[in-house]
Amino acid sequence: MPVDTDTATATAFWTLAPGHGALREEVLPEAGPDEVRVRTLFSGISRGTESLVFQGRVPESEWQRMRAPFQSGDFPGPVKYGYVSVGVVEAGDPGLIGREVFCLHPHQDRYVVPATAVTPLPDGLPAERAVLAANMETAINGVWDASPGVGDRIAVVGAGVVGTLVAWLCAGIPGTRVQLVDVEAGREPLAAALGIAFASPERAQRDNDLVIHASGNPAGLRLALTLAGLEAGIVEMSWFGASEVSLPLGEAFHSRRLRLRASQVGRLPPERSPRWDHRRRLALALKLLGDARLDALISGESDFRNLPDLMPSLVAGSGKVLCHRLRYPTST
């Protein structure tokens, strides 16, 4: 199928150097027989990981493991990075043309990918909310790793997008007492909108059966250790990049026989992997996004063309930015 002259090029966001990004034009190839051409409607900024990428703080040991599926360039840069894109298929696989889809693609207005790389949105899911899909996948994987049970007392430290979604999922388990803990008092209305109890670190209840940390701040992980009860587990969902983290493991960590475990979305828990794959998990994430209350996690929206000027302020605004959505000119 010939490519229209007005879609022969695409525009993408690149991190050129730490703290500096720009839009670059590139050739848009024709979609082959097993490919699709997607016109982007919205993309979302995964603030934690993308902040580290934008600041050049991905440690060299993780340069290969951290590669996004359709990344171009290499760390520390120039690099085209991102994995939250929602668009409409405009060419390629006839069965997908006209469908709104999610793809793990960097910020770019049009792109060509294998047809297997896109997942159609469920009926009724607005494209605007589907930008939360990657965060929901991370939250699902974190809950699987944490293995909360009926009636558990659970504290989730960090009311960012992932932490809030983890608390929301845990609150759906019968009998659980879930607290979302954050230093930002302004996150309490968000928790209330999703039916989750909120507490400041000073008021958070101790002696929890399970603590999940997702604040991205070492102080949050140290707090998580104090909130865990005897023989309790702490699941670490934050990724600190090249930063070192010190913990008070010489205090009550040993006497209370606490367990500290990492969770990372790139790998499925071993007990799930015989039956689940990434595609099935993504389909579940999109289905769970059917709840309109989750729109509260979108803290702002901007024009994609403004991203080079916008990205530094998004990185700096950790206390106020949740999921920032980018709107593409082709969506109007």
C-alpha cells in the first residue's frame, strides 16, 4: 500500500543530552504485510523511568536491560525512549484498520510496527485513559509479587500513579485494610476519589502484614521498614537508577525477620509464567482501566509539539505530576 505524501515522514521526541530533548523528523516506512501504520492520538509520560532517562541517570550496567521495545539510539543518548502510545491503525493489517490500539512505542506522531505489537482497546475504554496501561501493568505485576491475602493489613508508600494503582487493586481484595501513604497531603483527594484510605508518614498505621514501596525516594523505603509487622514482607517497586540507597538494616530489620523483595515489570512472577505472557497481562491491564474513576490519575495534558520545552518541568515537578498525557495534532 503506497504511503501518502503527507505521512511519508514522522516526528519523534529524542533525548539528545541529559536534560535536553528535541523533536526530530524521520522517514516513515510503508507498512508491510504483517505490519500496521499507527497514527498517534495520545501518549503518556512514565515520569519515574523517563525522568531517569531524560537526566542521563541510567547506569551503564542497565543499558541493555532498560531498552524499550521500539527504542532508537543508545543510553545515555541521543535516544528515542518511551513506551506509552495510544493511536488508531490507518494502514496495514485489514483486520485492524480503524481500530484504536495501545503500543509500547516512544513519543512519535506516526509509526510502523509489527501487527503483533499493538493491542486493540476494549470496547468502551477511552483512548485518553488508555495511556495508563503501562502503569497498570506495573501495578498488576507488583501485586502479583506481593501476594496480598484476604484480610491483610497493607500499606502502600508512595501515591504516584503506580503506588495508587497498587493500593486500588489491593483494596479490591475482601477484608483488606489498605493505607496509601505519602508526604504530599495534596494526594489525599486522589485517594478519596478511588475509595482508598490516606495517611501522612506520621499518621500511618504500623504492624502491617505487607508493605509495598513505590515512592521512588529512599526515605520512603526506610519508612516502609518501620511500617512492617513481625515476619512481614516489603516489596520494592521503585527503581533508583544510578543512585545508591542506604537502609537501617541494623535496627529492627533482623529481630522482626522482615523480607525485602524487588518487583520489576519486565519479568512475570515465576508462578505465573507457565500460563501468562506479557500480552495477556496487557489485555488485563486495559480491561481494568474501564473504571472512569481512574481518570483522576491524569494530572495534565499538553500538545506533543511542546514536549522539548515541557519535559524539564515535568521531571522537576515530582510532587504534582502524576500521569501527564500528550495530545497529538493528528487527534483533532
